[in-house]
Amino acid sequence: MEKIIEVQNLSKKYKIGEKRERYYSFRDEIVKLVKKPVQLMRGQKINKRDFWALKDVSFSVKRGEVIGVIGRNGAGKTTLLKLLSKITYPTGGQAIIRGRVNSLLEVGTGFHPELKGRENIYLSGAILGMTKKEIDSKFDEIVEFSEIGEFLDTPVKRYSSGMYVRLAFAVAAHLEPEVLFVDEVLAVGDYKFQKKCLEKMGRVSQEGRTILFVSHNMASVSRLCNRSILLEKGKLIAEGPTPDIIEKYIGLREEVGSEVSWNFNEAPGDSTVKVKSVRILSDQNTPNYKLDINKDFFVEMTYWNFVEGSKLLPCIRLVNNEGVIIFTANNLPSVCLKQDDWYDRPSPKGLFCSTCKIPANLLKEGYYFVNIVIGNLAGLLDSYSHVYKDQVLSFEIIDKDGLHKEHHSTMIGVIQPKLDWKTEYQSGK
Amino acid sequence: MIEIKIKPNEGFLNIDLKELWRFRELFYFLSLRDIKVRYKQTSIGVIWAVLQPFLTMIIFSIFFGRVAGISVKEIPYPIFVYSGLLFWNYFSNSLSSASNSLVAEQNIIQKVYFPKIIIPLASTLVFFLDFVFSFIVFIGLMFYYHFFPTLTGILLIIPALIITFLSFSGLSLVFSSVNVKYRDVRYALPFFIQLLVFLTPVIYPASILGKHQWLLYLNPMSGVIETMRIGLLGVGTINWLAFGSSALLSILLFLLGLLYFKRSERFFADII
């Protein structure tokens, strides 16, 4: 198939400070002008460092593909989209795009608070590159999609933030370019509306439109994109099927894997407790970070106690890749199936290992991070803890063949428990 | 099919007119926004457009006409100064608004691509509207003082507007892009405009300078204001040389502005 986007050695250099400083003034320039010869005379190096936001990135996209762009913060994802949408210009390399382009780097670009919803639809549409005719013909659809109804003739400054986002996204969702660049814009709005937008975008891609999709949300990347590219420190380091790339991305995070252990000196903790290691186990003794949704798994924490008689409270938190804390678990008796032997018992000095079993069919498929906390029963009320460390590990819950046979996507909600259902036939009417 | 090439360097002065034409509706919507927003929360709305030059006329008449005693033969001072303010206000309001426009729209510039020249130009349409309203008042003043325009004067309105447009556009294209990098412009500009009003025959006739008048005509607005005053009030003879040099200067200013804008435009999103 025909290549619609071809990127060759695309690079973008910033001078350090260029992005950070708010603006220059003549005075600064004059100061620099005076300083420069003085610095040169003293043999000082003039402090000018180059920073490559993007370096020699090459890839191509075929017509109709939906490509995910993933990477950590500052990896160059947004710079790539800005270059491709001509907002800023490359320092080197080139890119060719064969088709009409729209980019969506922000929801509600160009909205004016004083104007009515109706007027903003036209304004924002025009800024995003739609013609008046296009907006006219889609106007009713946009209004319906946005669910703002009677507020159409109210200035948007009176909207709730939810309404504002919905209206803004409704305009954007009705763009009909051949190539669409989307930055992390779906991170806003409530879940139901996000889903609606994702579905709309999914439909758009079925119509043969090409999409480049930047997101931190691995769930939506894997739902939308067959292929992805991975950026790290301005370089393209991997390209391929989305599941593989997501795995590489997860692997890229230093804190990540099925187990982590620390040198004594670097171990998180204080003079009372230090954590030695944390592991995720798919059965009693096998570290694994790809976990079957239908099987129990274990989070194991090994730690030293240095103070004779302390009463420790080990605790884990699971966070999904949208940053939502799924739950907090510790060994307080009211939240344990059976009492932990070492709960509320003065601990001798030495090494301890606490394991928490997480039941099958609780978490839904996706990526999760483990946060660890070790508290002290004595300090429970003032919420003081010896150890507090986020995202020490990550794992993936895989639902290989269950739900997908029966349902077109994952279900709404943060967990997906297996529950009892019973339906009865009650009468003929 | 459209093919977009993204490369480090484009041609020296490469203005894509086709692209500008495609974005003409954006120009319209941005202008419309400015016009609507301007009158949205004012209680007397459009009257402001008329009140501003009218009150300035009264104040100038008192201070320059009476106190300073600038005398203009055959023309009462109020209508004399109003005829100058007519074009001057269009020029100066547009200049200051357009020069700040890029900074004001920095959010859009960083998020969406479109020919950026639309921003400063679209921000001035609202002042053209003001011009139209204050012109209506001018017609009223002409009836009141019994002045009748010459045919040449009427025919010259459009060329004079074009010269005014080219002058403030050229200047503001430079100022607005310098403003992106050096915010000093925002503070220096009102001062500059205040000085410029004294270097333009708004409150006094050019003849006051005698044989040094030509110095005044280095400012393209001088030719416009002098010529239109003579043409519309039908008093005196038009200095065609002055008008012609205004036209020429305004074209040069516009080209200079365009050139400078095109050269700096590519980096707006990086430094704004």
C-alpha cells in the first residue's frame, strides 16, 4: 500500500533555555553582549548547550494505518507531532505527507470564553482547518455528539468544565482529514465520553483515515493501534506491533519488571525499616509480570527491621496505567481473609517477607503498577510511614480468550470481577 | 492530491497564496470573534467607536485650537482635527492591536498550524468597522459646517484606505514578530504611537513646517491625512507628490514587513 507519511532523519534542536525562559528582553541581549567578550577574555566557555528534542527519526506510515506513538515524558512525542503538523520546523531531515492534515494537540484550541457555544463551534472549527460549509453540514451532528443541548446559545465561560471539554472534542471529532495527529487529548473528560470519542476515532480509522496517536494510556493505544513506534530521548528505538512495543516501553522503565531488589545502601526506607526486594509471582515461587486473568498471583515484599519490637504494617497499592489507584491492601485484620501471624506483634530485628495473594478475576486486563508502603501500627493515625515508594514494579493482566469472544472491547470500569448472575422468567406480560 | 513537505529551510520569500486563500474563512472567523467580543460586554456597544474620535476632537479643539492657537484658514478647527483623526485612529488602533496580536494568540500558535500572517491582519478588521462609523459622524459634521467633498476626494477614499492598510500592516508585521521574542515592544509601542501623532499632520496642517514639509512626508500617513482633508473638505489643492510618495512608501513598508515576518514566522512556536 501507498506510504502516506514518510519521515526521514527528522531532527529538532533546541538551545537549552530557549524553551524554558518566558521571553527575552532587549536588556538581556545587551547584558549578553557585554558579558560575551569578558567571558571570552577570561577563557570561560559560553554557556550554550544544544538539546536534541528529536534526533534522526525515520519511519513511514501507510494509508489507513493507525499508529501509536509512545514514550516517556520528554521523549519527543509532542515535538514529533508539532513538526509533522508544521507548527514548528525541523533542524534537519525531512518529512513528506501526502494528504490533508489536521492535528489535535489540545482540546478547545481557540475557544473564546465570551462567545456562545454555537459561535465557538464555528471559530474552533475554522482554526482546526474546517471550512464554513463543512461546519454547516456537520453542525447538528456536533451539537448532538457534545450533549450540550440547550446551552448552545450560552457563552462557554458559563459552562461546566465537562461541558466545555465535550463541546470542544465534539468539534474535533468531526474533522475529516486524510491524516490526523492526536496528542494526549483523550485524557480529559469523563470516562463515558472518552469511550465515545475512542469509538468515533475507531470508526474514522475504518474509513481509511491515517492516524498518529500519542498517548500514555496503553489501554487506548492497544485498542486503537495495530502498530506503534517507541521514542526515547528523542530517538526512535522500536517500531512494530503494538503489544511488542508496549512491552518494550514497560521494560524501559527502570523501576519495572517482575522483580526489583536494592543494595542495602540504596534501599528505600529509614532507620527502622528498609525494603530489600519486591516481586510479583504467578505462583508461589515464579516471578512473572504477564499474568493470566484467570489465575491468582502474589505480590511479595522482603524487608529488614532494625528496631527491636516495632509493629510494622506492610502495604501495597495497585495503580492502573491511567493513574487510578485500584486498591490499597495491608494486613489489618478487618481487610484480611485470615489474620496475619505477624500483625500487631512486636517484631525482632531481622529480615521479614510479606506476601499478598491477589485473587484471579478481580483486575481487568491492562497494565498495572505496584506502589509499596510500610507503615507502623503506632503511627497509623498520623499516617507516618517508614517506606513510601511509587511504581516499584509493573505487570500486565492478560485476558487471552475470555471476554473478547463475547464483547467487542473491554468493559467500562476499573475492575472486572466474576460475579453470580441469575435471571428468572417471571410472567408472560 | 496535496503533498506537504516538511524541511528545515524554505525559499527566501515564499508566500503560499493558494494556502492563504484556503484559510480565508479563518480570517473571517477571527475578525468576527474580535468584533463580537469587543461589543459583548459593553452597554453602549458601537457608540464607543464614535465616541472616541468625537471626544478626542473636542479635547483637541480646546487645547490645540483655542489654547495653543493653531489656526487653520477657512476650516473650523473641530472638523479639521476630526478629518485627521479619522484616518489616524484607523492607523494607530490597528497598529497597536496587530503588533500585540501574535503574543495574545500564543496558545493557538503553539497548537495549530495555519498561515500566521492571518493573526495580525485579522485583528485589524474591527478598526475598519470603527472607521466606517466614525466616517458617518464625519458626514454629519460636514453637513453641520457646510463643507462639500470634491469628486477627487471621494474617489481617493479607497486608495487612501489601502495606503493606510499597507502602512500599518507593514509596520505591525515587523513589530508583532519582534514582540514574540522581545516583549519590550508591548511597552514601547504606545509611546511610539503617541510620538508619531505629533509627526503626522493630524492636529496641525503640514504647511506649518514651511519648506521643511517634505520631512513630514517620510511618514506615509502624512500624505493620506493631508490629501483626504483637502479632498473631502474641498479646501486647498492636493499635493499629488505627497500622496504618491505615501503610496510608494506604504508599499515598501508592507514588503519589508512581509519579508521580516516570513523570515521569523518559522520560529514563533519555539520562542513565544
